[in-house]
Amino acid sequence: VDKMSLKWLSLLLLLQLTCYFSSGRCGKVLVWPMEYSHWINMKIILEELVTRGHEVTVLKSSAAILVDPNKSPTIKFESFPASVSQEDYENFFQQLLTEWIQGAKHSFWTKITTAQNIFSELSDVSLKICKDAVLNKKLMTKLQESRFDVILADPIIPCAELVAEILNIPLVYSLRISPGYSIEKFSGKLPFPPSYVPVVMSEFNDHMTFTERVNNMLYVVFLDFWFQTFNEKKWNQFYSEALGKSCFLFVSHEDLTPGISLLQEMEEFVQSAGEHGIVLFTLGSMIRNMTEERANTIASAFAQIPQKVLWKYEGKKPDTLGPNTRLYKWIPQNDLLGHPQTKAFITHGGANGVYEAIYHGIPMVGLPLFGDQPDNIAHMTAKGAAVRLDLDTMSRTDLVNALKQVINNPFYKENVMRLSTIQHDQPVKPLDRAVFWIEFVMRHKGAKHLRPAAHDLTWYQYHSLDVIGFLLACVATAAFALTRGCLFCCRKLANARKKAKRQ
Amino acid sequence: VDKMSLKWLSLLLLLQLTCYFSSGRCGKVLVWPMEYSHWINMKIILEELVTRGHEVTVLKSSAAILVDPNKSPTIKFESFPASVSQEDYENFFQQLLTEWIQGAKHSFWTKITTAQNIFSELSDVSLKICKDAVLNKKLMTKLQESRFDVILADPIIPCAELVAEILNIPLVYSLRISPGYSIEKFSGKLPFPPSYVPVVMSEFNDHMTFTERVNNMLYVVFLDFWFQTFNEKKWNQFYSEALGKSCFLFVSHEDLTPGISLLQEMEEFVQSAGEHGIVLFTLGSMIRNMTEERANTIASAFAQIPQKVLWKYEGKKPDTLGPNTRLYKWIPQNDLLGHPQTKAFITHGGANGVYEAIYHGIPMVGLPLFGDQPDNIAHMTAKGAAVRLDLDTMSRTDLVNALKQVINNPFYKENVMRLSTIQHDQPVKPLDRAVFWIEFVMRHKGAKHLRPAAHDLTWYQYHSLDVIGFLLACVATAAFALTRGCLFCCRKLANARKKAKRQ
């Protein structure tokens, strides 16, 4: 045995011990993944679970994209053949994206109808892949024999509940937010009074005018109706009472460590910016391209500012690109946001980017496209931490002015720093908290005591409509009886008088 | 400088450093205390704050009882003369107690009416003492000059909000539960759907039958109405918008360290019990006495069991007292519950005792008297961790059988052990969590971002009644217009036909 192996052996032992101490014993975690930013979020938790000695297995269809799965050699992947090709699957997402970005430009009703169509399409593809897994006897037998302790999933697409039911293991959801908050409302049974909780995609905040509250109420009624239809039609035969053992993890702050591993070329470019610092521009993990005209407008705006600009962009190099701007196919976004040279962040408003910017205290220029992005940017604007522009219609001057504002006006920096201070100030690090509750569900084989009793009520019982109806019926009966009684008495009295008169 | 002083100096430095590291700087905490078990709870948090280097000052009226204030030499007391004597104040509480225990024996309506009277009386006395403090110019000037960072209070009695407003400092509430959950509902703006959240003193749990839900709804309507009357009438001139800066700490688990410091005599008695172990019997910090007849019944029951019994009792020694039972004026309840010899706990069901019993996994016999005690015991009975008896009517045999059940039937031990496991399994110790949020409020000078926007809505806005009314009016107008339009068309058509016929 050489020295190196001994080192590895002791490291492995240490990992094993970490797990034994923190949770009693090491667990086996099965994962039903979602794509793009949802997968990026999930992976952070999975890697931490592996670090603590748990065995993590991701169920991966042959169509799955799973950005950078090779970068996590510690996570196991259990593959199964899908009836959809990976190319079709990826094209499907890119098409969805185009559709959604188009739809997101219009009124709430167009947005929500587009979202409905998109989720309906996503539902169909997901159902195919779900069937590919669940009806794959060999796979299911292998999973059954592996005796997992818990299944971790993103509730944005169904299937994990069914797998949990078949394998008879508890289920933990990791979710940022769902369209129309339907999942939190119906599966998590969280109360959402529409008077101060704005609907997703409404772009309202918690202080609404009367008109906004009227709209919010209409949205709620529509979404409540819409979600149920969507859910029941497509998955009825695949759904059962599987939600009984579920537990929710809400991702609302991320756990981030300041970046240190910048690529050398990037680092030199960033340092060359001097006192003016740098601006970072990305549009997330899904967007790869934009029209040439837009790219030129943006590039010409960048050419006018004293900062150096790092732009994540895979399209054709714009003609107007200035010497202060460099294009990259990929950038370490969180590392760069944590860099002391960074002055501003131009973002599409994806939740991860926004949380990273808040964490590092970087003011934002928001160019929201679809999904929760307009909401996220609306909230940042309300907090005074961002300026919002429209990617399609903004002029060169608009972008230059917005950048000057967030960089030079201390208002934005102060506001985002206040948010940053609050985000840092938590009793437990969010990643530790996520891992704690996953381990908790493994330890206690579920978390039934955390389930609100609302799950066991019908909708009319939940809203006490039967009780209110009964009480109103009682009042009505009493009123009726009283009136009849009075009338009866009056008549008797009248008869008595008549008789008296006659006599 | 001798060695001892150096040791103390370094210890002090260490404490100072603890505080600097955990919260940035040391803070000054002002406390508006409540009596009995509420004070016992509060003191645990105060002592921890002192340990972490904060300066804690308790506002203490000359009437204040504050059980064992001398045992906390590290907490400062700022005294002020009260217009009530301590004797009158203590008698007032004892009288309240008798009244409440009597009332608690009857229906919900009697219970709640009694509670209303009691809170109304408590409100009057508290108002007197509040005026004694607030109108004491010398005291208020001194407090103003002391520049406190935060005021900590129990919201069960008002006044702290006013002091916070005058001193212009943020307020933190520490609360277990309020009568009719009014404080959480109205000041904390927590949603409480009456379909599965039972009202305090209802003794229902979260799974209610239709009849129970009807009753619960009636209670809610009554309590909502009742609480507002109580609050507005008595404190109007003392209340302002002071609640704006508040933050809630809900005490629902206690942080307990296993007891080690048993008195030697007690320890010998406990050890002499051998394999049968011991039974612990206390009725809390307020009850001191019971009728001779009841005491004799209880003592004769104890004489029949093989366990040794430790009984906290200040009354006359019962004639039927067996050799296996000893009376004590005071017992270290938590230490004894943590003793490996302890087999069962006979309790009035106060929240502290119940949480301590859960923590140490000791099954209970509940003899609830008043306040939240019947609820606490109802929940323990529903979880299979306790047997409930009535102190006034139980026979010797009832008590003997109940004790035999919880000691010999593994059902009770298993259930309470499951609760214990869950209670121990938390990401942060409850005491650390309480201290964290108090320090958080000091650091950020309030916690406005944690305030639900519901605070800025009127009651009809909160329930969206204006929006619903408006939408119904729209529907009605549309229906009316449509009907009128149809009628108009019909008439036109009829007229046209008539004309056609005539021609």
C-alpha cells in the first residue's frame, strides 16, 4: 500500500464519519432531475450530499441534457433509454423558449395562455419519459433492489411521486417557484391571501393598488381553474396518493462561496479595467442567440462606457463591438459577480443570477424575457436594486444611461448592499439547511408531522363552506320559524279580536 | 493583580469576544417582563444573551413577583415604584387563578367568558403599572439616555409597544400562545384557516369532525369580536402604531440540557426506588394548594403503586401519605424528568412541563386546570403520549390505573419517544435561534422586511371583500345590461312583427 492510497483511504473514512456523525448513518438518495437552471440548483445540493457521505443516484433518460453532468464525477447516473431523441428533446426546449419569450411580451392573459400551452407540451414530453422509466421493468427492479432512502425531485414536472410510490420511499421536493404558485398552493397547502400575495407573472409586489388587487384576484381564479385542468387531464392514470409522504424545500436563498478560480485570461482582462471596473452581461443557461441588430445596439452601447465588459454570447461577433468588450461562450458567473472589480450585472433576471448578484451586492440592469424573470426584476426594481429595460425595444442610449445609473448613483449600490447584508445573515447556511431536511426525511422515513391537516380536507371543507352554509341555514330556519310564529300569533290575536267583536 | 482576577479578566474578554464575533457588536436589551411561567421562559433567553456579552436590563415594578430574580445576578433590574402593592398584586394573581380553574371546568363558552373577565382584570392592573412606568419621567429619561438596541417583551400584556415607541427602538416579542390565538392572528398576521386550525381552549386537534368545525367557526367569530373589544376599550390612549417594528419569536420547543445537579437527599430517594423507578407530580409555578379530600385521594393512590413518588406540594401533609411518597416545596422538575429513574410525570399540562416531558421522553398523566393546559393535554392524548384525568372528580382507582397504563403499556413510552426524537432533531438549537433573531433585530435596527404586507391592509381589503364586491357588481351590471338589451331586442322584434301583421 503506497502513501497515496493511504491518504485516499483516510479521506474516505473521514467522509464516512462525517455522514455517521451528522445523520446517524449514510443514506441512498435517488434523484428525478429537471433541466437547465433547475438542474444547476439541484446539483449543488447533490454534491453536498455526496460530500457528507451519502450515495446519490440520478435517474437519467437517454434524452436528458443535464448541463455538465461530467463535472460531477461523485454523482452516479442510472441511465435508461427514452422514446425521445436527445436532439428532439433539446430542440423542444429551444422552441418552448422562443414561444415563451414571445408570449411574455404581451398582457398577463397572453403570458399565462402561452405558459399554459408550454406546460401542456412539457407535460406530454415528460409523460413519455416518465412512462419510459416506470414501464422499464429491468430499471424498476434494479431501483427496488437498491433500497433508496429518499427520492429528491423538482415538482415542476411530475413523475417522481409515482416512482416514490412504487419504491415505497419518502419524497423531498426542491422548488424555487411554480407558475401561478399552484404547486405550493395545492401540494404544499400554503395559504396565499390574494390581497397581498401577488400571482406569479403578475409583476406586482406585496403592496397593490385596488386595480392591481382586482387583477390579482382574476388571475387567482383563472390559475386555480387552469392548473387543475392541466394536472388532471394528462397525468390521471399516473397519479395516486403519492403526495402523502412529501416534504418541501423552498429554494429562496442560495449558498455561495466567493469565487477564486477565474480563468487567467479573464482575470487579466478584468484587472486591466483599472478603477472603472467591469460590467457582466449574461442571459442565462438557455438563451444562446439574439438578432444581429440587437447585438449591434448592445455592443455599441458597451463601446461608450469606461468599464470593461464581459459578455456571455454564442452568436456572430457584432460589427460595433468595442475594444473594451469581450465575448465568451461560458463565464464563471458567480465567481465574476464576487470579483471586487465588478460594478454592474446585466441580467435576464433568472432567479439564480439575481440571488448571486444580491449575495455579492452588485446592482443590476434587468432585461427580463419569460417565466419568473419579469417578476424577479420587478421585485429588484421595487427594492431600488435594479433598472429595468426591454431587450427588444431599448436604444443604445437607454442601455448606456441605465448602466451609468446603477454604477454611478449610490442609491442602487446601497440598496443591493442592504439586501446582501440581510441575505448573509441567517442562523444556518441555506445549503446546510437543505441537506439537513433531506437527511431529516431519511432519518424519520418521511415527515408526516410537518404535513398540514389541510391535505385531508376537500376544497369546500378547507374554505369552511359547508360550515358557513350550515350556519346560514340555521339562521334562515330560525328566521323562518320566528316569522311563521309571529304570523301565527298575529292571526290568533286577530281571530280573537274578531270573535270578541262578534260577541 | 492575583491569578483569580486575571482568570476573570480573561473570561470577561472571552465573553466580550463571543459577542463581537457572533453579532458584530454587543447590544443593550431592555425587557418588559411577565410573571410566573412566562418569566421563567423569558429568563432562559435573557441569561443566554448575558452569556454572549449583551447587557440585559429588566424593567421591574415594585409590585413585580418575578420568581427567583436573585438567581440571575448577571441580569440588571431597573426598579420603579408601582401604585399596586406586591401583596395585592400576588393576591390578584391567586384570585385570577381560582376563578380561571373554576371556569375551565365548564363549556367553551363559560371558559371563554371567564378568560375574558380575567384578561379584562389583568388588563386593568397592567394598565396601572404601565402608567406607573411611562409617566415616571425620571425613569423614562434614564431609559432614553441608556440608548437600548431592542426591547424584549411578552405580548400577553400590553405596554412594551408603547415603551418601544417612546424610546424609538425595535421590539421583539417572545410568545408561546395567546388566548384565542388573537395576538398571532392580528399582530403577527398569521393566517389561521378555521377548517383545520383549532381555536385555543377548544381542546380540538387539527382533524375535526363537522360538528367540531362548526363549533370552531363559532368560536373564531366570537373570539375575533371579543378580542377587538377588549383591546380597543382599555388601551386606546396608550396604543399607537408601535407594532410597526415588531418581530415575533414563537416558543414552541424549549432548549434543555439534561439535569445533573439533583439535591443529594432527593437523589438518594430516587435511587432507592430501584427497578420500579419514580413518578413525578407537580402542578406548576402558580398552584400551591388543593382540598384536603383531593390530597388524601391522591396520596392513597400513590401508596398503592410500586414506584417512589416525588410530589411538589405546599399544603398540609395528607393522612393517607404512603412511605413511598415524599412532599417537596420545590423540585428541580427538568432535572428529575431527565433522570433515568423517571417512569411517569403527573402534570397540570403547562407548556413548559409538557415540552420538558417530551424532551426527556416521559409519558404523562394530565390533570389540566385552566388556560392552554386542557389543549396541551388534549394534544398529548391525541398523540398517545398521555392519559387525561380530572383532578376534581378522579377516584383513587382512576389515578392508579392511569399510572399503570402510562408506565407499563409500551404504547405511551413509544409515542412520547417518537415525539422526543423529532423535538431533538433541529438544525439549530431553539435557544440559539431565539438569541439569533434578537441579535438580528439589533443588528438591522428592526426587521421590516419580515413584516407581512397584510399589516398595511384593512380587514375588508385583507379578505378581498372590496374586490369581490366590485367583481360581483360588475357581473350584476353586465347581467342587468344583457337582460335589458335582450328585452329591448325582443320588444323591437315583437313590434316589428306586429307592424308586419298589420300591413
